[in-house]
Amino acid sequence: MGTAIALFTRDLRVTDNPMLTEAHSLGDDVIPLFIVDERLAVPPNRARFLRDCLIDLRGSLRELGGDLVVIRGDTEATLRRIGERAPVDTVVMAEDYSSYARTRRRRVERACAAIGASLRITDGTAIVPPGAATPTTGGDHYRVFTPYSRAWAAARWRKLVDAPRAISMPSGITGDDPDNVVGPVRAESPDIPEGGETQGRHRWEAWAERGVDYDSVHDDLAADDTTRLSPYIHFGCVSALELATDPRAPDALIRQLCWRDFFCQVLAANPRLTSAPYRFPEKDTWSHDPDALAAWQSGSTGVDIVDAGMRQLRTEGWMHNRARLITASYLTKVLDVDWRHGAAWFDRWLVDADVANNYGNWQWVAGTGNDPRPNRRFNLDRQARRFDPDGRYVARYLDRADDRSG
Ligand SMILES: Cc1cc2nc3c(=O)[nH]c(=O)nc-3n(C[C@H](O)[C@H](O)[C@H](O)COP(=O)(O)OP(=O)(O)OC[C@H]3O[C@@H](n4cnc5c(N)ncnc54)[C@H](O)[C@@H]3O)c2cc1C
């Protein structure tokens, strides 16, 4: 059967990883590989989380008798170099949809052609891959969530796959220590979580065992009782399918995972989601107000609920979904600032920043995207009264930030 490269990208786990399981079934020997691609600038918060993920994955692969080869460099050149050192029959990689992922795939294809290996693409991070649920009325994807969610629930879901029992690697293929190759190991935010499959699984188990009444609590800012799994899902430390098929997963949570797949199929059909208005181009006109943008970024607009959210972002590299909605709505619908500035700021700080979810949600809030009511406006006082009635969320982040600066 020869040698297969298991090319990890955003699937940094051994459990329910179709890419790894496929590589294992195709090769007598497997080279588990992660390339820290020099073309992709990863901000410090995510670099730190990624480094944790790689160290954890390396530990899991070592327990299986293998290792994780981590190399910093160009994807195409790295694969060619490995192909020169060991005969490689197949490269296996998961599907992904951003512009960067598409370019990377072309580079992997070129490398495979050069080293005489075949390329196998497996299902990626979505539960229902883009294209597997398409509108019966025509078109390649759904533009509105509700009909999509019905098609999503009715679609065929793949079966969970087992982790390989053991991994055998060819000799002489070594990589670098994740600490040396990932980039800045100091996060910008003091309170970001530790990354990796082990942490992600612990977090899910603890949350699922508490039996949280997610439906009634997920919008409560102070309760802070959502799963906080988004960075683990983004980096593939946990499988979204495994969460959605866990009998303990509340329906309302499964619906959120459906939103994730929704934006994934939007991105797959519109790789320019990050830069161009998706659905309502006539709504894509903005004022130029650098001072207003700077106040929003630093959490000093004077609107407590907005400032608390923005300070949570900088402190934790994460923000509650309700606060994301409020802060994004304030920037675009009150300050009239271009959603691209907001999305870029989120992208810099969020540990879970995800092309499809970040840009899809920003365009939804800004009124240029998938919200069928693009003129929707939040009443900020009402939002604060409803979702932070005792002001505990505001106090937590505003008081805390004031303590630190004082
Ligand atoms: C302006 C804006 C920007 C956002 N940027 C991102 C981003 O970059 N990365 C990201 O993962 N999510 C993003 N979201 C969606 C959502 O806010 C986060 O997924 C959620 O807050 C993460 O917390 P959690 O893991 O506790 O979510 P939970 O409530 O526990 O939900 C479980 C999972 O479902 C998915 N999910 C939940 N809500 C959404 C949603 N509205 N859209 C898509 N998927 C969802 C996430 O993978 C999440 O981890 C954004 C939302 C807005 C309004």
C-alpha cells in the first residue's frame, strides 16, 4: 500500500478524523504532517492556541506509535522535499473553502503531480458538506437559513470514524518543535484558553454533563453558559459531527452548529465573502470615521454594553455571541462604519476567528449578507435590559478593565 501523507489543516485531532483514518487505510506507513505555511499570517492569540493544538496532537500521535511532523515553510515546496526523501503514494487532506484554502489545494495538487502521488480529499469540518444540501428550486447553495436548516436536517450525515489503533511511520522523516515554528507563543490577550483535542474534549464533557438548559440560557450574557467550544471547533480539535450526534446535545445547540454549516456553504459558493457584499450591494455604503472606529476598538464608546463586549474580546480573545451581535450592530448600524473594519478587528483578536463564520455573521449584521431583513436595527437599551438585566456582564468587563489600567 505504500506511504500516505496525512496533511493536517483544520482537523487537529485523532478522534473522528476522516482524513487521518483514510490516510491510515491507504498507507502501510503514514506521515502525519502539519505545515506552518509562511503565506498565512496567524495573529498571536490564534498562534498560541495553534501551538497548544499541535503539541497535544503530537502527544496523541506518539501514543499511537507515530509522531507529528511540523515544518515551517511553503506548502508545495515542503511536500516536494518530503517526496524526495521518501516515496509518497498518496496525500490525504480535508476539504476547505476559503480563498487561502483553495490556493493551498492547488499547490498541493502541483506538489502531488511533481512527486507522483495521488491526492485524496476527504470531508472537511462541516457536518453536512457544502453541496450536499442544495435548494430544490435551483442554485448551488441556500441564501436563507430556515429552508437550509430543513435540508440540513434531512441530508445524509456521514458516520463517525474511529481513530487509527496504531500508526507506523517511515524512518528519517522528522520535523521541528511546534514552539519553534508556529510564531509568537505569547498571546496578546491574557485570558485565552489552552488549545488542543484533550482540552476540547474535557470542555465538552464537563458542559454536557452539567445538563445546561442551553435554550433558555444561551443569550444570557452574564451566565456565560454556552459551550465556549468555538476555537476547538474552528481548529478541528473536536468534531462538529461528534457533538451534534451526542445524545446529550440540546436541539438548540445543534441548530447553532447548523448555522456554522450554513455559512460554510455560503463561503464555498462565494469565496469573496470577506471583501465583497454578498446579497445586498446597495447596502454597502459607509461613512469614514476613524475616531469612532478607534473608540469602538478600544471599548470606549461610552455605551456600556458595547464597551464590555469589546473589552471581553481583548481580554479573552473571545466574545459572547449576543455581545458580538450587539457590538457589530453598533459599529455598522449606529456608527455607520464599514463591516470590513469590524471583521478585521475581530479577526485579529478572536481565537475562534473563522473566515465563514466571521465574515458571514458580519455581513448578516451589516445588512449586506444573509439576513432577509437587512434593515434590522437593535435597540441597545433593550438589548442590555433583556440580556444583561442586572448589569453583571457590564460590571465584569468594565470594572475589571478599569482595575487593570488603574
Ligand atoms: C459579528 C459576529 C462574528 C462572529 N465571528 C465568529 C467567528 O469568527 N468564529 C466563530 O466560530 N463564530 C463566530 N460567530 C458566531 C458565534 O458568535 C460564535 O460561534 C459563538 O459565540 C461561540 O461561542 P460558543 O462556542 O460558546 O458557542 P455555542 O453557543 O456553544 O455554539 C456551539 C457552536 O456553534 C457554532 N455557532 C454558534 N453560533 C453561531 C453563529 N451565529 N454562526 C455560526 N456558527 C455558530 C460555533 O461553532 C459554536 O462553537 C460570530 C458571530 C457574530 C455575530
